[in-house]
Amino acid sequence: MLSKSTDRAPETALRPAALLLLLAAEAGATGALFDAEPILGRVDSWWARLLAHGGMAGPLAIAVGTALLLFGESARDALPRGSVARGFERRDLGLLALQVLSFGLSLAVASVLFGEGLREATSPGAWALAWATLLAVALVAWLLLVLPARAFARLARGSAGLLVACVATGTLAWWAGHATAGLWLPLRDATVALVATILSGAGLEVARDDAGVTLALGDFAVDVGPTCSGYEGIGLMTVFVGAFLAWFRDVLRFPNALLLLPAGIAAAWLGNGLRLAALLEIGARLSPAVAMGGFHAYSGSLLFSAIALGLATVARRSPFFSTGGDPGVSAVSPPSDAPAYLLPWLALLATSMATGAASAGGADPLYALRLLAAVAVLFLRAPFLRGLAVAPEPAAFALGALAFGAWLALAPGTPADGVASSWPAGAAAFALRAAGAVAIVPLVEELAFRGYLARRVVDRDFATVPGSRVGAGAIVVAAIAFGLLHDRLVAGLVAGVLFGLALRRRGEVADAVAAHATTNALLLGWVTATGRWDLWG
């Protein structure tokens, strides 16, 4: 009901809950009703490959939203008064109608786009464009229901650094969930046993196959693979809790607060067991399509994010973990220099995910767009980065060579399966890859991980921290984050530590960039000469 009463408390509490429920219901409906994977069998196009990989957008958005909730409380000060604490008003009816109508039409279009009807469609690309446009309109309308346009503009001006840091944290947490896939086998048996115990404790008869990796409840069975074993929750929780400890260190009690990390990891694993038990129940009692559709796609990300938020709330209110002080804006909000260090990396990462999803495998024909996106942001932020224009010292190149040696020493003895032996093909593609690997990627990644993250661990006002003040703990934290972004976690961590040492020696980010560029140049030469392209990445 729309009310003009001065007592707006119930309405104010209802608004965010209702909007979140609406978004969750729409996302769940889309995930449960439509599967984009089969579209590749009907259309061979870049946009079809992009849609087939679109399932990653939901968990990524949830991770970024979680980071905003964890660290974005100080952004309230940048908002116009009354823009957050308000109930539904009559002026919202038009936006709400537009949002629901756009989403409803997107479902109708999706029934053709993801169905057999696409085979008979004369312009399949037009259907894809229409679906994406309708979803974009629905999302914009939903955002304007959350905050007015003027509030978004003021938020962007007043808390740009904080927002960029939150997006970077959420993206890294999402990526970490995938990077920890190597934990699948150690966790698989334990997870199967946990789910079986939960269901048996509830009085349900659960069956296991001879290999012990498939659980069945009635006629509905689930194979416990990488997406079920719990590694995603461990990766997400490690990044979120680690970032929470760093950002709120001024009001947390150490070493007590360090217990939050193992507690969060354990809670994520136990929660994943409950999630799988619920999935089996839904599949057996309600609907297999719902269980393996929207519930399977989104329940994990929502559950792990809820655990992270709950753990942070308990920690902030517990005298065992917190001093009870208010960190205030200055304690959690990065200074305005943060976008200059983080935006190039975010631009490169976002473009890489988009072009990588649209590629058919092997070399990415749109690789140039990744570099253009990063260079464009670097150019726009050039005034902030002029201090990096210093000549690197010789030791930086030596540390880069040492990182290259460590990378090879930690490499598997045989090539990975399914890796092309002569990628990328063509002189132009190779030159573009070399330019990105030696010139652009080292600069972008070192700005984010050594220029920002390592110094941010030392002090919230990171821009005033010389690299020579970055200690062992900050170097390791940045190295772990850096390693999570690479297919070979341990090798990436070791390289990150060495790049951190290059920063610390003289205090110049340029030395870390030079070390990173040296590693990539040597590695590029090695894989070109040996054909071991599986060592790249």
C-alpha cells in the first residue's frame, strides 16, 4: 500500500526487501526456465558463444553486490538525504510497471531465443539483441527504484574510489571461487559424506554409487563435481574475510579477528553441504528442473555471500572480535587515487571475460579490445600515474628472471591436455599478444596488486605509503590475490612475492612493473621456442 503517513518505518524496511526479492525471483526464473548452452548447437556466432557463457554474470553480480554491502556503508554519506531510508511512493509505480513489463517481455523473447524456434527465426541475432535490450531496460529500471538518478550521480562523485575498490574485491572473490578448483578432489569425499549425514539425520534414505561420488534421493541423483564440492565457497570466503580484516583492521581486535578466516571457510563448507541436501530434496520432491536450474545456478553464490555478510555483522558487534568503535568514512573509503590504480585492471578483466566468452577457443580474435580498454582507461587516468615514470633498477630485471625460473620449476612435466601447441597463429596475432604480455598487462596488474593492494594493506591512505614501507604481510596478501587470478596458483603466488620484493627494494611501482614485464617476456620466448603454451596463464 502506498501511504502518506509520517510513520514510514514499516514501508522503509519493506522497500529494499521487496526489491531484492523481485530481483532474486526474476534471476531465478531466468536461470530455471532457460539454458543457454544448447544455443551453440543452433547458431555459430560470437553472440551465441557469449550467451552460452552468460551464466557467470549472475554469480559475479552477487559477489560484487556482497562487497558493496560489506564495505560500502560509508557511501551513505555521499547520498542525498532520504534517498535510502524511504518507502514506496506513487512516483515509483511507473518505474515498477516498466521493470516488470520489460522483464516479462524478455521471458517471451527468451522462449524463442533459447528454444527450438530459433532454428526457424530469420534473424537470430535480432532476437538476441532484443533480449539483451529488454533485460538492460529492466535492470536500469530496477536500479532507479533502488536509488534516484541524482543519488547515483552524487554517489559516483563522492565515493568513486570506494565503489571501484568494492567492484575489484567482488570480482576477485568471484574469480577465487573458480581458481580454487584444485580443491575438488580433497573435498569431494568429505562433502559426499557430509550431505549423506545431513539427509540421514533428517530421516531420509540417501543412496551412494560404488565410486562414492553420486548421491541419490528417490529417482533424483546428483554427481558431486567441482561446482558441488565446496571449493567455490572457500575461495569466495577467503577473499571476502581477508578483505574485511584489512579494511576494518582499525576497529577489529587482533589476533582474535584472525579466527574469522577459518570460521568462514568452515561455515562455507558446512553451508554447501546443507545446500546440496536441499538441492536433492527439491529435485526429488518438487522439480528436477528447478533444482538443477535456478537453485543450482544461484543458491551457492547467495549462500556464501550471506555467510560472509553474517560473519562480518557478528564480528562488528562482538566484543571478542571488535573494539566497538565506528571506523567512519576515512577508515573504509579509499582515497580518490584508487580508480587510477584499479580501473585499468577492471577494464582489462571485464573485456577479457566478454571477448573470451565470445571466442571459439584458442586464440581470441577480439584480443585487441582487451588492450584498447586498458589503454583507454590508463590514458584517462594519466595525471595520477605520472609519478611512475622512473627508470627501473637492474635488480628488478633480476627478480623478474627469478620469477620466470620459479614459474618453470613449478610447471608440470608434460603439456596440459587440450592446449594448442602453436597458439596464437599468425604474425599479427603473435605481435599483439607479445605487446599485451610485455607492455600492457604488467603495468595494469602491478598498478592493482602492488600499487594499490599491497600499499592499502599497510595504510588506508595507500597513496601516501612508499613502496619501501610494504612489509612481508602486505606482499604475501597481494601475492595471494595475484595468484588467484592465474591458472597456476602456486606459481602465481611465488611470482607475486618476487614482484613485491621488487617494489619494496626501492619503493617504486615501476620496478614491480619491470620485473613482471621481464618474466612475461622470458616466458613468451620460452613457450614460443618449446611449444609449451600450456605454461602460459
